[in-house]
Amino acid sequence: MNDALRGIILFMVLTTLAGECEAEESSTLFEWAVNVGGPDYTGADGTRYVSEEFVSGGEVGVLDEILGSQDPQLYVSFREGDIRIDRPIANGIYDVTFHFAEPAEIGEGERLFDIIVNNRRVLHELDVVLSRDGKTRSALTVTIPNIEISTGRLHIEFSPTAREPVLSALVVRGKSTEPDTWRLVWNDEFDTDGRPDPSRWTMEEWPARVVNDEDQAYTSRPENVLVENGRLVITARREDFEGSRYTSARLQSQGKGDFLYGRFVVRAKLPRGMGTWPAIWMLPSDPFTYATTCSDEPDWQGSADCDAWPNSGEIDIVEHVGYQMGHVHGTVHNKAYYWAVWKQRKGRILIDDVDHAFHDYVLEWSPERIDVFVDDTRYFTYINEGRGWESWPFDRPFHLILNVAVGGMWGRSGGGIDDGVFPQSMFVDYVRVYERMP
């Protein structure tokens, strides 16, 4: 073999190896996570946080107790002050998740700051205390999706309005390109005008105040719920009706669509305005599985004498309260962690156009974990801790619920109900349930 031929063969081998390395690198999901002010740390969901790098400014502080997170150690350290993050990064589209906990004993509105990413203001006047229901030392995660990097660097800064900004941790993720491993098993495309399909949905009829001190009556009237133009429309109205000042609708699939694990995709456009509280969520189809103080009565919801909730669990794929437009929440509730003890596990993502664009609101649920997405952005994960039903009642079938509440404890907490915004509707393009293929 002459030298020229050897050179050609060597060139081909090196080119092939380089291509394989490049393909392997491109198929690996980019993730950079940093524990601000603290040591290396591996989160409950497997995220590997590195000790501080590319973070400067402010002063390091320490907390001794944190509520509302499966990773309390992540919030033990934080920075407060003129915090800056500057890191080289390949150009592309990324999701950025910020972790906060209010370290001072202050009230709502006493610490406010903006977040600027590569000269774009992505969050205005964040109030950590307000966002954690008035509580300090409680974990808050906020995800900003689809941050475009075009300069080869990620630069983040914080601009204060009141007091100094705080930050506990940061996660930057590239977009996943995992192959489709799901098979459709149940769906409603809402392609027939008229009433919702009775083989899939039951329409609840309730007066006001049954649960969560909600202000609306739920009806099955076409004024509140119908299918038209290929979409389910749930409309909340300001009207006097059987002792209530508002009406709306709530649909559920119990006995018609009950599921244990899977991928749930609901494509929807949400209402807007003070007092609106739309939700896409799940409750146990047998609510008494882990109850200890109940009789088997159908009106267990809202009963002070029945602990079916929170014992048997709840999964919120999306909640949105109109006084914080664009803040979308994913949450789980159970005996160990729920809102009344200020320990609920939850995440939030900021979506600018929830009220005038459709998005896929997604849950992936397995025996090991629960992941919640908007479109292709994962913003909340809850891990099975293996400690029994108190923290993981999610081992029994659940059913889907679609509703638009008005007011209630959460819907009114941002300043009441603006009667001038009604009527307001949630539009659902489809509901699709998948099982994982073997």
C-alpha cells in the first residue's frame, strides 16, 4: 500500500470518528445547573448541580429550613445583591429555570426585582413571597422557556425595585429530541358540534362554595359548555343563577376515562382577567383508597369531615389565576405535601400568550415520577420518594377534569373579581392520552 492510499484511508477513518463524536454530542441533551453559593449537589430528579461557576456579585447567605421542595438542600445557600451570571454557551434555544426562597421575614411587595437575560427582560417585579402564597423560606421555581442564544454567551442580571435580588440555583436546558415512545389509547378531538360526548365526559352541576370557596355555580347549560368548530368551549359568565353571581362548567371523565400512568396532552387556550381560575387536572377515580375519616358518599369534595383529599392525591396539569397572567402552575397534592401545611410541591412557567394562543399542557406519569410540561418544556418534576402512600398515592387510576372556576380562595387572592372581563372562555382543541410502548 503506497503512502497516498494510506493517507486517504487515515483521513476517512478520522472523518468517520469525528462524525460519530459529533453525532453523540448533538444527541446529548445540554444541561447546566449551578447551586448558587453552595457545593455540588444531585437533585431528586437526577439533575447534577455544580458548585458555583460563572456566578458573581452579591453576598452568600445561608438558610436552615425550607418548605415546599424535594430538594431543600438546594436552598440552604443563596446569593443576595448584584448577582450576575455570564457563561459561554453554544447558540440555540434553551429553557432556564430559576430557584428562589425568601430568606427574610418580610411581607408581599417588600422585595421586587426583574430578571434580564441577554438584554431581554424576561420577568418583571418578581415577588417571591407573593408567588409562594405569602410564605417565606418556601421554595419557588420559575421557568422561562425558549431563550434564544445567538451570541455564544448566556448573560443574566437582576434589577431591583425593592430590596436586593436573591437567587438559590439555576438550571439551563437544551431542547430534548427523544423519540416518540407513546401509543394513543384514549382521546377526544371535539369534532362534532353540540354537547360534549357523554361516553367520555360527565358534566358536574354544583352550587357555589362547594370547593375552594369558589364563587360560580357549575351548570350543564350550553351557555356554559358546548362543542363548536372542533373545540370544547367552557365559558364563565357574570349572571345571577340559583343564588350564585357567576356560572361556569366542569367536566370529568370518571368511569369513562380512568388511567394509571401515561402521557396526557390537552391542547388549550386559557381565559384571562382578575378572578378567572381555569384548571386541567386529575383526581383519584376511587377517592377513598387512602381515606381514613370518610363514608363512601359522592359529595366527599369540599367536606370538612372527609380526608379523601388530600390523602388520595391530586395532580394539577395546569392552573392559571387571572391576576398573574401568563404564570402557569403544575402541582401535586398528597397527605405529606399540600397547600394547607405550606408544603405542596409545585412549579411555574411563564407563557406570554396563554389567552390568545393554544399550547399543549402535558403530564407524563410513571411509577417513579411525575413530569409536567408546556409544549416541549419540562418545568416541574415530582419523584416517588418510596415512603408510602402519604407522599405517593399516585399508584391508583385517576381521571381527568376540565373546568373554569371564578374567584375562590386563590382566584380572589390577587385583588378580587373583575366583573367587566366576563364572559371568559377556555377553548380545548383536543385531549389525548397515551401509554408507553414496550
